[in-house]
Amino acid sequence: MNSSLLEPLMAAPRPAKHPQVACAFAPASVGNVGVGFDLLGHSVASAGDRAQVRRIEEPVVRIAPIRGCVTDLPTDPRRNTAGTALLSLRKALGLAHGFELTLHKGIALGSGMGGSAASCVAALVAANALLPKPLPREALYGFALDGEAVASGSRHGDNLGSMLLGGLVLATHERLLRLTVPAAWHCALVHPHVVLETRRARAALAGHYALDTFVAQSANLALVLAGCQRGDAALVREGLQDVLVEPRRAPLIPRFAQVKQAALDHRALGASISGAGPSVFGWYDNRPDAEAASVAMRAAFAEGGLDSDAWVSPIEGPAASLIDALDEALP
């Protein structure tokens, strides 16, 4: 056969396939940042959850056996944070197809590092990549809130916002606002090998609060937000003091006072409970201080017989990211 007759066929481009499988990673986060209860959070580099989502023809959400550091989560999507988020996405968009989800947990539950939120966000970012017209990140927020409510009983976005957008984020019920933080500022985050369930930590907040305590906390939050926007460490140092939530949750965390003091002794701008705990964080205006503090904080836990893990990360941490989108499922 004349090879010239094949040239048009050989040169013709293959029709593009729409991805059938996508994988995404969502980082851990520091929720509340002490003074911003349910409103303020920032992402943390390194630790996180991975999700693989496969498009299926059945109009359902299925969850495969869960892998990683946590494997005993519900596989009923209505009782699983990531599954509920995908159900919410399907319903809102009226999708005819469904999703099959495989989770690999890299964040321990009950750690105060946004473990349930990371599963939600990773699953949504992966599923979004499979849509003919992927949604903006902010548009995924409401679906993630639906998922987070399964874990904690509350629609709060302090962890979700920072995972979706990266860095320090102010998250109201309706809006995500990414805040500017100097690149040199770092966080030391230490997680003791203790489980503190979010629902138990929230139950500790029941009761009455004095009005002047609310005013003081509002003032501290305002100082932290202004200090971040201005790059003024002195303002943050003045404001990063949780007078509202920390006093009620501190008794739930073994060695909290000693670990917090270790963070402050290394020139922290402030230190407090990460999310619902038991993890503890400190903010620093440079990385060397944060690294030295993480060692001292782990030592303070160890003096009480507790092993722990530590991370040092820019406060301007990463957003959830798409790892890959494929035409076929991963082996």
C-alpha cells in the first residue's frame, strides 16, 4: 500500500477523552488559630489526605475500603464526611452519573489538624476535575460544609477554607477570604498521640460567657487580622491570645500548659490549641525559631510520657491540589 495514503490518517489527532479518574491531595490545617473560633484557619505543608474519585454510570456515591492511618471510617456515604460532600455536589448539579471514592488517610482523626475536612476537600477537588466544566474553588465550599457537619455536627469552615484556597483564610458561612501573611512567618504544629473527638471538644464549650470576654476576644481577633495584613508581628503578638475557648478546652489536653509555654519560650507570636485539639501550635516570624520550638514542644509532651509528631510550615501553606486526572482507574 502506498504509504502516502496513510499519512492523513496517521496525522489525524485522536479525539480527546474526558478524565474518568482524578486524584487530589488536601493538606492539614490549624483551625481557629486561637482567636478565630470556627472562622480562621491556615493550611500546613506535608501532612494531608489523598482521594481518588472515579466516575461511574450508576447515579450513586460508593466508598471503597479506606486506607492509611485511619481505616475504620463509615463507608456509607451519608455517614462519611467526604461521601456526604460528593452527595451534595451530585444533588446540586443534578448529575446523571455517580462517583466511586477511595480515601487514603494521612491525618489522624481527633487530632485537631482538620482530618475530616481534608477528606471532604480532597474528594471534592478530585470529583470537580471530572466535571465537563469544573467549578471555581469557592463554589465547592458549600458542599464541603455539608460534609464537615457530619463529623462535628456543625457547619464551620475554618479548616475547609484554608485547604481550598491555601494560606490563612477567613471563612464565614457564605464567604472565603484569603488573607496576606508575610512569607517568612512560620507555624510549629505538634500532635501528641492522643485522640480528642471534635464533638467532645465542642461539648466542653457549653455554658455562659461574660460579655467582656467576647469583647476581649473580638479585640484580639481584630489585632491578629490587622497584623497579618500589615505584616506587623507586634500586633499579632498582642492579639494572639485566646481568652474564650482555650480556657475551657485546655483541661482536655494532657501537658497543654507546659507545651504552650515551650512554644512561647522560643519567641512565639502566640500559641494555642489547633482546632479542637489535642494538637498545639505556635506562630513565629521566622523558620529557625519555629523549628527550635517544635523540638521543645515535643520534649514537653515527652516529659509526660506522650509521643508526638511535629511539622514546621509557612503560614502561607499550600492549597489542595490535583495530583492527576486519568482516562482509566489507577491500579
